[in-house]
Amino acid sequence: MSHHERDSIKNVIKVSLLVCLVCALVVAGAAVTLAPKQVENRERFRQVNILRAAGMYEPGIDVAEAFGRVERRFVDFSTGDYVEMPDSYDPLSAARDAELGLRLQDDPAGIRSMARVGEVFVARGDDGRVSRIVLPVHGYGLWSTMYGFLALEADLDTVSGLRFFEHAETPGLGGEVDNPRWQAQWNGKRLFDEDGEFALEVLKGRVPEGATDAQHKVDGLSGATITTRGVDNLVRFWMGEQAYGPFLARLRQEIGNESQG
Ligand SMILES: Cc1cc2nc3c(=O)[nH]c(=O)nc-3n(C[C@H](O)[C@H](O)[C@H](O)COP(=O)(O)O)c2cc1C
């Protein structure tokens, strides 16, 4: 074969196509074989964040085992009742569904629509009593929808933790929602005042030294007022009447009866 023939257009195309085919197979193969691993990792990351919000996480623990103490339940937002749903049910997909979702008129969290049925995570202590309730929350910041978990203690008032596991706010500004020092401030804050009214507020700026209502106030993120407003709005929305409000009222009664009985 002469040099000329080997470099013919036909051969160049043939070799190019072959290289393309081999590369495509490698990439497609990787995508297919790694997809379950990605789903698994994402689910594990969600579980870690649920445990973190609930104060049940320490580095090195067996996540699956710790998560075994957490029960996933489904809640009808309109009544606050537990309902049965298939394991595969996903409230975030349901939000966009014509029947399973609900378009929001009053939409402070900037999410446009929400599922009619949500999920909650109930952790129990060794005595079998409810120790933490972890509630998925999400809402718009400056650039992105922030997805997280708000965990409450059994009084359904004291915050045990807030963690976001997905957002695209600016690192160093809105991205400081991931700063452990800011997150730590949420521990022990109270959602409601003595009259049972929602009272928690994420301030613009710092909580003043010696503020009498400091139990209801969280420092804002400096240079990120819009993200800060977003967090304030989403917590208010999800703890309110349109979202987990009826469920919290119901559960408060239930836990009250449980501890009497
Ligand atoms: C590149 C860039 C990224 C920004 N990222 C954020 C952000 O993630 N969250 C936020 O609230 N503000 C962000 N800002 C600032 C907002 O544009 C706005 O100025 C700010 O929220 C006002 O808050 P301040 O009163 O605390 O300065 C960003 C600004 C720039 C120029």
C-alpha cells in the first residue's frame, strides 16, 4: 500500500469514525455503569444531611445504620395527616405534576408549585419516642433554589439544625449557608413565640448583643442579603399553614398524648 492510499480521504474518515465509535462506547458504558452509583451517592449525601440536621451525624459513622433509626413518612399538607405513598414517590417531581402538584398563589419561597403530599423523616430514641423530626425545605436565593433539611426537636419548636445539600449561591457570599459556624447558630433557636405564632427571623446583619428575643433571631450572611432573605422566606413558608403547619399541629397533639400515656 502506497503512502498516498493510506492517507486517502476514505481512510481518514474510516479511522475517525472508528475512533469516535470506540470513544462513544467508553463514555456511554461509563455513564450506564456509573448511573446507579451516582443515584446511590446522591441518596447517601441526602441521608448524611438529614442526619446532620438532626444532630445524629459524626464523621466515620455507618450512615446506613444510623439512617435505620429514621423513618420516612408521607404527609398530606392540606390536612397534616400521614398518608401512604409508594417508596418511589418524590415530592420534588410531584410538584411539577398536574395532579400531584399545586400551583402556589402565595409563594414567598419562590418555588411556584409544591407537591400536595410531602415527606418527613422521624427519628426515634432508644425508648421508641420521637426524638427529631426532619423536614425537607427549599426556596429561592439569589441565583438558585436552595434545597435543605430543617430538623426540629420533639417539642416541634426548638430547631436542632438546618442544612442545605444543594444550591448554586456564590461561594463566600450566599454560599456561606454551608459555613458550619453559621449553621451552628440555628441549633436551639425557637420557631414559635408564646402565642404559637411563627417568630423566627434571619436578620440582615448580626443579632444585637443581649437581644431579648435572640432565641428567635439568626445572623444574616454578610454581603448576601438576598440569599439571607431567601432562607428567611423559605423557613417561614415551610413552617406555615400552606406547608408543614397542619402536620406540626397534629403531631404536637400526638406526641403530647404519647408522653402522657
Ligand atoms: C459576582 C457576585 C456574586 C454575588 N453573589 C451573591 C449571593 O450569592 N447572594 C447574595 O445574597 N448576594 C450576592 N451578591 C450581592 C448582591 O448582588 C447584592 O449586592 C447583595 O445581596 C446586597 O446585600 P448587602 O446589602 O448585604 O450588600 C453577589 C454580587 C456579585 C457581584
